Amino acid sequence: MKSTTVRRVTLSVAVVTALTGVAACGSQSGSDKTVGKSVTHVSPLAALLSAEKSTDKAESAKVRSSTTLGDTMSMTADGALAWDDGLKGNLTITYTGGKMAEAMRKAGTTSMQARYLPDAYYAKMSEKFAAQFGGKHWIKYAYDDLAKLGGGSGAYLKDQMQNTTPNQSVKLLLASGDVKKVGQEKVSGVDATHYSGTVDVADLAGKNSHLTADQLAGLKKQLSQAGVTTEKIDIWVNGQDLLVKKIEKADMATGTMTSTAYYTDYGVKVAAEAPPAADTKDFTELMKAGGPGTVSGSSTSTAS
């Protein structure tokens, strides 16, 4: 691969892998471990507040998702993630279309492993990639290094990976001030309640959302940085108040983003550790080798 291609792919993987983890994950950590109790709610807001807490307490889940972003990419992800102490876990990411799929094809594969740890994440590249970089298959992306990327995109990525609650979809639905109960439906054979709403980012802080002022300000900042103007959110919650499906559709600076995710096996054990140092290349080294450029896809939304 040419150095410019290496740099473009490296940056694209940095953005997409980070945001895939946030998009796919379920919830931020919580101290109360009691989950799985069936609860009856009077209002959609009460149901969503309970779903956020219950999903939070579960601390891990198996996840499968699909995401499209205009003509930039379409992709799927499958694996398990935990959020009890920062995002941690493993996903297999497959690029199925768009510019990212073509870039990855040139790099030797359209599928890769992503490994998430609290201070960094790792992407396993192809044999073609390894052949050009001393036999090393993994790229390490330390969050502190991502924060140094230009245009504010790096700080946004770091914030997403370290501070964003992964059950962002439930919080956004609460923040919309436009929550509607659609009805009862089946999700993967399980009874679930469907809720829907639309978020107007410009009006986000003015909504009666049952979130704190700081939470609303944080959500508005994250969405604005990603170029999101409006976002439609649909979620499905089972009888144990756990999120089992979500669909998000957002109008963004880079096109329309649609993300669908399914959640099962809450509480599953998740193990992830850093790959061997001898098989790992730091992305900062690849950036230096590639020369100047811009972040491909840096305005991608979390879809979380």
C-alpha cells in the first residue's frame, strides 16, 4: 500500500472502530446489580427511565448491529461488550459497502477484529498489512493519542470512548421530549414494547426531558460535533426492562446515518486484553509514515 493509502485507512479505521463500539454497546456502569425483574409502567417516560437503569445494571451483553452512512460505508458488527468500568470487549466488524469497504479491500480484507479496553482499542488488520509493517497485525489507538487529532474530531472520539454512556439511544429518546409508545411487538421471538421519538439537536436543551442540565448540554455538544441536526430513535424494551433492539436514523453533515442493533445475553462474561506488543503497531507511527492529511469520516455519529 502507498503511504497515503495506509494513512487514510488507518484514520478511517480509527473513527469507525471507535464509533462502532459506542454504537453497539448497551449502557454505562451502575452499582445496583439487580436485573431481570418484570415491571409494569404507567407512562412511556417512566418505562424508559426504568429501562435505562436496568440496562445499565446488566453491565454487559452480546451485540449484533448494522450501520450505513451515506455512500461512505455500510457495515455489520457482532460480538460482546461490557461497560462496568469503561468500554471493554470484542467485535468482528465487516465492511459490506461504500468507500470504507473499498479502502479496506485495498488493505487486504473487508473484515477485522476490534478489541476495546478502557484506555485504548485495537484493530486487527490483514496479512497484506502485516507484510508491510514488520509482521505486525494489530493497530493500537490510545484514546489520549486520538484526542490530538485535528479539527476537534479526536477529542470527540476520546470522549465517546471514555465518557459517553453507551445507552445513549435511551437518553436521547428521553431528551427528545417527544416519546411515544408505539405498541407491543416481537423482537427475535421475544415480547417487547416499542417506543419512538425524534431529537431536534437545536432544541435539545429546551426540552422537558427528565435529564439534568449537564446531561442535556453534553448530548447536544456530542451531536453537534458529529454534524447531527435531527435524529429519529426507535427502541424496543422487553418485560425485564432491558433494551433488546434499537434503530437510529440521523441527518448528518456526511449524509444519512442508519443504525440497527440487537442485544441478547445480558450479563455475559466479557474478557479482553491487549494483543502482544510484538504484534502491535501504534497508529501514531503510521500517521508519521503517511504524511499530512485529514481524518476520513471524522464527522461520523456514534449511533449509540
